[in-house]
Amino acid sequence: MGGGPAGLSFAQALSDTTLKIAVIEKQT
């Protein structure tokens, strides 16, 4: 994964999505 702004923002979005999915999985 790139270390530039695009790579960092992608990693941030990916972690946010994973976190949301984990929360949804726990609620169901």
C-alpha cells in the first residue's frame, strides 16, 4: 500500500468500514 495521502486515506476508509461492519455484525 502506498505511503502517500491517497494510500493513507484509503487505509483510513478501510479501517472505518471494517469497524462499522464489526459493529453491525455484533448487533445482529
